Amino acid sequence: MSLGVLTKWTSHFAGWLLAGLLGGILPLFAAYALLSWSWDFKAQPVWSWLTLGIVPFACLPLLFLSNRSIQKISRPMALFLLLHALTMAGLFSFGIWPAVAGFALFIDLLLAGVLIRPAVGRQPGRILKTTIFWLATVFGLGVPLAYLAAELVVSRAETIAGDRPYCLQYASQSRPYDYEAARTLFDLSALKMQARLISGGSKAFHFQHHALLIIDDGKRQFFNWSYRQLEFVDEVSERKLFREPNHAWRTPSVVCQPSPHFGRRLPIWSESVGDYRTSVGNHRLNIPLEFRPRKMNDRLAITATLPDFKPIDEMRRSNPAQVTSDIAIITSGEADLQSLLRRRTEPFDVKSVEPEFSLDKADVYLRGTQSGQSQARTPAFTLYLAKDSSGQPIRFMECGSHFGTAPDRGRCRYTFVSQDLAFTLSIPDPSQWQTIDGNLLELLAWFERR
């Protein structure tokens, strides 16, 4: 008899275990998609994600009802879910809250699907209850907890920084090496604060951390967020190298502006944090954070699209139509184009050719490759140059060498001086320099007027 009881309980447990696994497949896949895929969170109000838990929570009483009671209420519930699903499908088709509407539609159809069995008079089965349990856990409990994770992140940052100036930045959703300045608490939630995963061959790599804490009280310190330890830890990539002066260029780019109690001033989900305010020479600039303004090797840098210099669209990922460039801005005295020209020509053989694009042009060869049988060899790179009336360089463009390609392929490194400032950036085509000059100076003037 005891063997029969044991067999019965084993069979009962195995049945619930199997139902739990089957009922959790789709909800857990949806949870993975919610956390790992890049969503355009600006396409719908941030608070709208919290509404995803309403329907699963409303279905929770079914877990405690008898099968007969479930059969009685399953038809009106299934009808309600289908009507709600039609509403969400309408919102989705018209582009209103597309991501939230899509997830809500998925939840409605999944719940309606598991209610069909009792709605036609059959026993509900275990999968109905396990599916409701998983949906309520993932969306009813999981999404609010993902929001609340931001409070934990800020609390840990405040504990480490104390009264010292600090700021927080999270992994960019479009650029695998970069970060975005945290502008809301939602940016620090588990929904958005996720390092981008890059697949390579048979392995996958992270080239960024989930988030960085930067403390700047005269000497910068970097800490990265660990979900495993729920803490900021001193394990930033290459930290043992960039702490040495000769490897300072390996330091992560800082796109946020440190200030005391930075996290406590962040709004919940409306981006009301002020612009990045800084000065370069006599120019006082108020730069929107969408341009990722930061100090890079003691010079101001921004990131913008070319050639119109719009802020980078974080959700377009690696779309080739979105050509971007990091633009360094310094005073003209720091640029010293004359020395730059000398460094780039002295070790090489330089041959002046016909001007192009209203700029002087020179092909640059490795020493000795212009003689004998090497006459037809492709130059190592090409230089374009313009000088002012006093003979000082005001435009310097180097094409080809940075990317290991011929001068007519790949990008060009372009530096130009205007008034008391110098700008350095990469451009895809040397013929664009006049458009680049005009649009960039117009953008700078806009920063000054703000």
C-alpha cells in the first residue's frame, strides 16, 4: 500500500513538474526578450510597461479556485481577453505604444489559449495554472522589480561615493563599446541597463559593462555594476592598464557629468536632467546629452551623425545608413596643424599632385617606393591641405592610413580650424569637407545659443 501511495505522489509531482516546465516556456521566453532585446523605450511612456502585469495579476485568483469554478468563469474571461487582445492589436497596428501593445497582445492570446479547454466544458488541466503563475511572476512581479532595481543601483552608488562628485552611465543599446549618461532612474533599471552581447565565431562577448560608476574628486575612479553581486565592483575592463599614464587612452569614455548625489537627482522616467554645460576657450556650450558630450583626453568630444550632425539614434544599432563620428573640440592653439603636418610627412616620400576638392593634395609613399619599378604602387595615404593668407594650415585631412586601405576607400581623418577652435573628426568622403564645416559650425552656434 505504501508503494502505491509513493507511486501516486511521484506521478502527481511529475505531472506538476512537467506542467510547470511547459507552462513556463513561453512566459520565460518573453521575459528573455524583454530583458535582452533592444526596445525603443521612447516610443511609449515608460510607465506603460508597468501595465503589463495587470491582466496576469487579475487572473491570479484562478490558482485557488476549484476546476468547476474555473469552468464557470472561463468563458467570460476568455471573451474579455480576446476583446483586450483586439484593442492591443489595434494599438500595435497604428504604431501606438508598439512594444507594450505587442507584449500585452502576447499575454492576452496566451491566457485565452489556456482558457479554451475549460471554456468548452473540459477539465482545466495543470498547464492553465502554471502558465498563469509564470505570467504573474514574470510580468506582474518581475517588471516592477526591474524598475525598483534602479533604486538599488543608486543606493549602492551613494554608499560608495558619499559626498564626492559622481555620475552613472549605462551600456549603449546601439554601440557595443560605448555608454550613455543616465538621465532617469528608468535608465538604471534592469529593463534597460544591460550590456550588449556580441557573437563572434562560436563564442559571445561583452565589450562593455552593464553600467559604470565614475567618481571624480580630482582623481577619477571607475566601478562597474555586477548583477551577480548586486554591487558596484572594482573590476572594470583593463583597469590595471589604464591606471598607468602610458595607457590612459584605454580609460572608458565618460559621457556623464559628475556631481554630488547625482543619482538622487534623477527623475523617475521623464528626462528633465539638464544639458552638459562646459566651456572651450571663450565658448560656453550647453550640449544636449543625446550628443554624448564627454571629456576625452582633456578635450571635449561629442558624437553625431554625418553630414547633418544630428544626435545618434540609440535604437538604430549598427544601421549602415547612420554614419556617425566622434568629434573632438579644442582651442586652435592646442591643434598645432603645422606640427601635425610635419609629423605626417617627415618619415615619408611626399609627391604633390593636382589640387582636388578645392584643397591642395599630396600622395604619401613609404620611403623609397616612388623609384624604379615602384612608380605605379598605390600611395600609403593621401593628404589634403588648405592654408590661410599667412601660410598657416587651417585644414588638414589624412585619408587611407587609418583603415589600412587605399586613399579612395575608407574614412578620412579631418581637422579644421575656425575662429579660435579646432575640430577633429572622421569623414567618409573628402569631398564633403565644405558641408561638414558649415553644418558643424552651425551646430556649435546652436550649442552656444541654448
